[in-house]
Amino acid sequence: FPALIGLARRSVVLAGLIGVASLVATGFALMQLRDYHVQTAVRTLQHVAYGLSEVTSRQIVEADRNILRILEAARLQPELLADREQRDRVIPRNLSSIGQASAIAFIDAQGDRHVYTQAGTPAAVTFPDTSRDGLIIVTGSDKEPPGLFLRRTVWLRGNQAGGALIMRLSDRHLADMYNVWRGQSGNTVSLTTTDHRPLFQHPDAPTLSAKPSAPDTIDPRPFADTAGTLYRNPADGRDYLVVSRRTPGYPLVVHAAVSEREALAEWTAQGSILVVAMVTLVLIGMTMARRHAAELSRRAAAVGQMQALQGALSIEEAKLQAMFRTALESIIVIDEHGIIERINPAAERTFGYSADELVGRNVSILMPSPDREGHDG
């Protein structure tokens, strides 16, 4: 009885320990699975950021080559840009074949600007006022929007300056290119300067800044060439995984980002299913253990009751034996066939036979004739 009770208790405790161990193992597996999903998201962002940085650099180089091609033609034939009638034919024709450009401005030797735009581009296109050749980055202000420009001086024969050409890179071309790389994923892409001044970004992209704009910003270090920075966007308070890549040859940085919640959406679903399954199994195991313990307890109680009944029966049997042996009257116990099974000492004295002589014989042996013959008949 105590052993059964102990076994029942141990089974419940063992089921609880197995359940706790299973939940701990599940938690460890979920953390490993989470790291896997984070690394998968980072690899995807790396592919987008690295690819876009290379493509952006090539697009700028190709646009610069188109300007140089126009300048080379003007060097050989100065009238192509100097003569307004020829310029109005040459620049629009070349502009229509340059997908990277939205507008070109020719600044003549007197400083006058002549602006040519692509179809669909607003006529009021602003150009930076600078004499420096190369890529010009305008980060935007209240007066002018952000943009990328390429400036090249027009050199005529004899190294004489004949003005300059400034090309504005097309924001629409840039957006289309970035959207292609973004694809159908939930990734967002943006283009900033190396000091994180924004030039282009999707509306849902995190606002990256060189300095944390909120005290809870996570890892506010510069993002250039990072392999996966966890960043809290001050605009919406959400955490983002950010991979950044500097554009080769230019002071630009491409950022690819995805919200941590979206990156872990599949992990959350898988983890929820796994946790529910494990909790269900633990509850089932605990329920079965409790039922088993209850059954063991019930059996232990039944065994206890049987032992009590057996004890009571033994006492009653002892009482009957004592009464049988000490009775003054003769007592003979026979079966249905009249065979003697037991006799008491009083019967032995009365009939003069011992118990060994009578047990197993017919009771008629103790009857006088003619009762004996009638009983046997």
C-alpha cells in the first residue's frame, strides 16, 4: 500500500519534470530558430544593398559617360552647343536616349542657363550653382528638393572653357531601379550620403540618422558597410534590421532594411505552433500521469480495504473456532452427501470416536439401526 502511493506521487513529479525539460528544450530550439531567421533576413538585405550599391555606381558612371560623349562632340564641333538652333536639336536628342537623366542644363560662357527636360519632367527644374565638376549631391531644403547632379566643363579646342553641362539624374529612374531590386519582399531601400542625409527612400523606410534622435535608439553607429544593424526608428518606434553598403567611387550609401517584426513573422508563426503543441503534450502527459496516480491510489485503497476485511474475517474465524472447540454440545459438520467434515471435542466424547476416525465417513455410522439403514437408503 505505501509503495503504490509512493509510485503514484513519483509518476506525477516525473511527468512535471519531463514537461519542464520539454519546455526548456523548446525555448532553446526557438532561440536557435530565431537566429536562423535573423541571419536569413540579413543575407537577403545584403544581397539587395550590395547589388543596389553596384548598380547605382554603374548608373552614375554610365550617365557621366553620356555627358562626356556630348562634350567630346562639342569639342570637335563647338557650334553644336554655341549655336542655339543646333543646341536645341542636339541636347534633347541625346537627353531622350539617356535613361538616367531627367534634365540637362547648358551654362554658356556668359553664365546663362539653358534647361532641357525629359517628357513628363516639371519645367521648373533647379540646378546647383557650382563650378566643381563631378557628382554633386543636393540634400534638399525648403527651396529645392534633394537630387543627384553630374557637372562637366565644356572644353573647346585649345583648352578654352566654353561653359558647362549639368545633368540631373532622374528620381523616377532611380525609384524604378530600386523597386525592381526590392521586388515583392517587405524590404525597404534608401539612398543617403555618407553622413546620412537622405536623398531617396521608400515611404515606409526607417529614417536613418547619424546621431540617435531618441534615447532608446539601438546601435546608433554609422551604418556604412554594416552586415546587419538593429536600429530603432524614432518615427514609428519599431526595430529594423539594416544592412548598408557604400556606393563604390561615390560618397553615397545604400541601405536595405526590414522591420524585425516582419523578418520574424514566419518564426513567430512556427514558434506559436511549436509552443502550443508542446504545452498541449505537456498537459496531456500531466493529465495521464494524474489519472495513473489516481488509479494507483484507488487500487491502493482497494488493497487496504481487502486487507482490513481479511483481518476482520480472521478474527471472526478465530471466534468461531474457539466456540466450536469449547461448545458443550456435540457439533458435527457434514456436506450435502452426509460426509462428515468436522466434529468438535464434545462429539468425540459423546460417540467415542476420534475426529480422525470420523472425518470423511458417512454420518450414518453414528446412527443406530434402523435409522442407519433408512438414512443410507
